[in-house]
Amino acid sequence: IVVRSDLFDISATDSEQVIFNAKKGAATITAAYLVWNEATGASGAAEGDITIGTASGGGQIVAASAYTVSKASGSVSALTIASGALAANASVYASHDQAASAAGTYYLFLELDYD
């Protein structure tokens, strides 16, 4: 299964989205990545980051990962999964920390398998 977030804007204020809920049972996230909709500039993007967890503000799935500078529209930034295990009915939260002096928008994609 592939799940896509709403659009994130790295220059917008800090925000959080519930990306997925494992209503069908336990699952494992096998991949997490950002697909850049609007390119990032040559500086500033690394001021912000994304964290993915099973609780609000948590980093159990992906620890805080800084945004990448000079990413072209359509390019992909892979994220490192710390633990992809999801209990049945667990929610997945993606928390965005602002990069105020940078431009760039992206979608978060999660690939997962039900156990």
C-alpha cells in the first residue's frame, strides 16, 4: 500500500498531519520518502525538518530529518526508517518544522505492508 500526504510547504509555520491509521491490523512501513513538488533553493531548506511517529510530535518511525537544499521539482528524498512497526489501529503522524527562509513544497509518501 502507498499512502500520500497533503502538500507540505517548508516555509509555512510548523504543522502536523495524520497520514495513516492501521485500521485493518498490524502493519510495517517499508519506505518513507518526500517527492518535491516545488524545488528547494540553494540555501535555507536545512533549517526545517520532518519527523514521523505514532504519537503527536513523535519520531519513532523517522527521527527528525532535515530538508535537502537544491532539490529539483519531481526529485525524491529518501527518509531513514528507525522502526516501521505499527500496531493495529495505530495512527501515523508527520510533523513539519518550518524552514522560514526557504522555498519548497513536497508530498510525503509511505509504503507499507499489512502483517
